[in-house]
Amino acid sequence: MLITPLLALVLFLAGGVAGILGALLGLGGGVFLVPFLVLVLHQPMHAAVGISLTTVIATSSVVSAGTAGRGLMNMRLGMTLEVATTAGALAGGLVATALSARTLQGMFAIVAAGTAIVMLTRLDRRNVRLVSAGVDSGRLGGRYYEEESGGEVVYSVHRLPLGLLASFVAGSMSSLLGLGGGIIKVPALNAWCGVPLRAAAATSAFMIGVTATVGASIYFWRGQIVPTLAAAAVLGVLAGSRAGFVIAARARARWLKLLMAVVLLVVSALMLARTLS
């Protein structure tokens, strides 16, 4: 594909939107960028996934740097789950070559829709307890100050085996679909493991950078990443991630969950329509 100034600008703007969504929800932005590259720019599915994974690395770097000093990012939990996620990313990257573009698009639609349903069931449920309640966070839990709750909150981690299983699946989906894995990890940590949405998103943002690096390396080695397209998208993601980080600090958790669900449902419908066409 010929890279024109207009195309570079379009990719930059698309990367900006992906960066905002990635910073807000800890998804990595691939949930928007992959469908855009496939449905609008008519890129092959494998090329779109490879480009998306490079932007996920950029999103992870910006968001992790922005949340590191606020206590939102749970490093101990993230490193524990990353073992399973990296193994899944390696497995997914190796399997991807055996699957057709239509199969990958169908998987994308199913995963997005399923995740949206999980988030809609938890719109008004929060895993937040004030420190004054005397709750012990445990070895993998954490605490941070949250303006929405009006104080420092504490949480503990439950059902760790489920979290590890979800992380392995997330790693596989990351390499297969270019999603960074946050599309599965954030809802799983929030719904099953008792981690508040903000902490789950920040921890996921840290993890997806490592995961995406594994998958991106495989796609780059196969020559399925177009460097010029990836560069334009990454620059947009870097700018969008900073904007999304500012917005996330002021947004209410309920609206973040609703936004995530709506984005996922729209993307799922578009990808499913493309698969069946």
C-alpha cells in the first residue's frame, strides 16, 4: 500500500482514538484499531493484528508511566499473571498462521460480544472498600486513593486460578487478534478476582505491553507488519493515551464500564457482519 500524507494522517487519528480507549479501559486500543484497519483501510487481518500489537506496546508504556505513582498499578499481581499471559501469547502467535482471516474475524466478534455482556452485568457493582473498614488486602491485593470514593480504598484478590486461566486465554487472544489481552483481563480481574475497575485497567495496561511484545515479534519475523503504517498509528496512540489518561482520572467507574460495553458490542457487530459477508 502506498503511504500518502492523507493516509498517514488518517492512521494517526485512528491511533489517537485507539490510545484514548486503551488508556481509559486498559484494553490496549486494538479493539478499535483492528476493525478500523480491516473494515475501513481493507488491510489483511494478519497485517492489522501485527500493527495493532505495536500500538499496544506504546499504550502500555504511556499508561504505566502515568499510573505508577498513584498506586493503581498492582505490580505484584501483574507479574504473577504475566507468566500465564506470556505463555498464552507465544501459543497464540504460533497458532495464528494456521487460521484463516475469516476465522480470526469471527473469533474477534465472539470475544468482544462476550466481554461486553460481562461488563453490562456489573455496571453498578464495585469492588471498593474504604480503608477504615479494616480490610486486609492480602499478598496480592492493593490500595490507592480514589476521588470517586472520597478516600483511600483497599481490595484483595480472589480466585487466583481463574485469573491465571483468564490471563493465558488473554495472551492467546492478544497474539491471535491484536487486542493486547486487556479485553479479557480487565473484565476477569474486575468480575472474578475482586479488583476494582481502575486498578484492573492500570494493571492490565502494564501487562499488555509485555504480552504484545511477544506477539509483535512473531508477526515482525514473518514480515506481516508494515513499518510505515505502524509508525503512524503508534504516534497517534502516544498522543491519545495521554489524553485518555487525563479523562480516566475524572470519569466515574460506571460510565467507564458502559463505554467499554458499548464499544465492544459495536465492534463485535461490525466484525461479525464482515465475517458473514
